[in-house]
Amino acid sequence: MDGTALTGPGPYTGIPEGANVEITADPDEGSYFVEWSGDITGSTNPYSFEIDKDYDVTATFDEDEPGNEPEDESIYLDGLMIYGEAVNGYIEDQDDGAILDTAEGKFYDAGSIARLRAVANDGYTFAGWEFERVDEYLDVDTTDNTAEIGIRESLPGNLEVEPAWLGDGILVIAKFDPKPSEPTTPPAPTPVTTTTYYSLDVEVEGPGKVLPISGLYTENSMVVFTINPDEGARFVGWFGENGSEVAGNSIVMNGNKKLIAKFEAIPEEEPEEELPEEIVPAASPEEDVVEEQDVPYDAPILPQTGGIPLGLMISAGTGLMTAGFSLRKKKKDDAE
């Protein structure tokens, strides 16, 4: 019922509270409208007001006499200046896309309608409208982020105070709020992994060292041993509960392990037994005599030294050897 025009006698019922009503006094031919009386007064025709109670209004007419026409007291308008204010967005004219701000508004002619739209920046959403210097003489209608402002052509001439917007225009404010954060899916919980540890117990027997000695190791890890025998010692081998599992001086920790590393001293070598020097017996005087031997005639005859070194015999001269041979020859001839 906003902007309802009423003419003629009433009563008018069913008008909602807050509606803007415009009543018009329509004189018959040969008469003229004089004034309003009752709940409204004055001679403004048409007359606009907002319904806030029950109204009883009377229109007075009089016969039109030549030269007695009533003066027109209405205030005729050129138009309306509209400014815009917005943070985190802007206000634009839906018809031509003009942007309204506090520095440069837009002028709308009387009788026209300003169709405005609030546009939010990214990350914001429209929250509502506010209007400054707007009164009952401006018809304002809002729907979500759009607003329509109707500009009248005239105002009643009997106003005690003229509207402030006649000189300064009106200010339209668009409110914007940050968009609510979209619910985010919480990250999937990280699976809890349990690490298994096994103990390594290494016992050393004998003169030497092994690294590492003992400790905790993760499941299926490989432990590599360093063997360090002491000087004059040697590593014997791995023994103990898990000694057979050691390969290449390393073991896989697939359970608790107990090992024994054995070392021993290298035994000293026994000295070889020294044999006494060979004693060559001295030649006896009898050995100087050459005994008779049966030697085949044609066989080679080896010299017999009787214990005298051969070199000495040779140095004695060929005469002795010749004599020997001669002796052997003579004995053979005697035998024949």
C-alpha cells in the first residue's frame, strides 16, 4: 500500500500502519479546493502522509468566482542528488552502471526512480542498507542488495521545515561483512606407528675388544661389528646363545641377541733343536796302506785316499797316482 492515492469520499479501510498515503481533493467543475481540516490541515493538494493512526480528514471546496482562484503553494522539485558510501564493496546504478560514492554522487530528475545495487568485494557479503536525510517525502523500497528510491515532482507548500535533502541530497550506505569461514575438513589423523626395539648383549672373552658392545636397536636393523684383538692376540669366533647367527661379523636384530666374542693369545713358536756338529774321525796310520782289491781289468779305478782329502792327494803330484796305477797293474800281472 506504499504510495496509495486516495480520491473521493471514504471511508478507506485496510491500509497497513506505516503505509505512505497521498490524498487528492478533486473539485467539481465551477468550484475549487479550499483547505483540509480534521487530522490534517493546510491547502496542499495532493497531500502525503504516513499512516500511524486512524485519520479523519475533511476537504473543503468553494464555488469558483472569477479572479478568486487559489494560489498554488506546492514546492516543485528539479530532482534529487544521491551519494553512496560503501566499505569492502561499492554501490552502482542498475540502469547505467554509474558508481555512487561520497565525492561524486548522481543527480536524479524529479519523477524518476533511482535503482541502486550493492556489490560486495571478494571475501565479503552484503549486510544491509542505511539512509541519511531520508524522510516520508521520499519513497524507498529495499530488497536484499537492491534499493529503489522514488523522487517526487513536488512537495506540499505548507511544510513548516523543508526536508534537508532538498539542498544536500541523501546518502545511501551499503554495509558489508566478511564471509563466514567455510568449515574445513580436519586433516586425517596421522597413524601412530609403534617402533619395536631389541636388545643386543655382547660379552667379550679374552684379549680383545668388539664394537658395539651392547644396546637397543630397531627391529630388523643390521648391526655390523668391528673386531679389535689386542697385540699378540687373535679373534677366535662368535659363541653364545645367538653366535651361530653372526655372518660376516654382522647380525640382524629380529629379536633379542646374546653373543660371546672370544679372543686368545697367539702361542709363541718353539725354537728348533740344534744338532751337534758332525765330527769327522782322524785317519789312522793303517789307512795309508792300500789294500788289494779285485777290480776288473777294464773298470775305472777310483782313487782311495784313506781319509786324506782328495785335493791334498791331487796336489801330491801325478807321480803318486802313476805309482798307484802301476802297482795295480803289476799285481794283476802277478795274478795272471
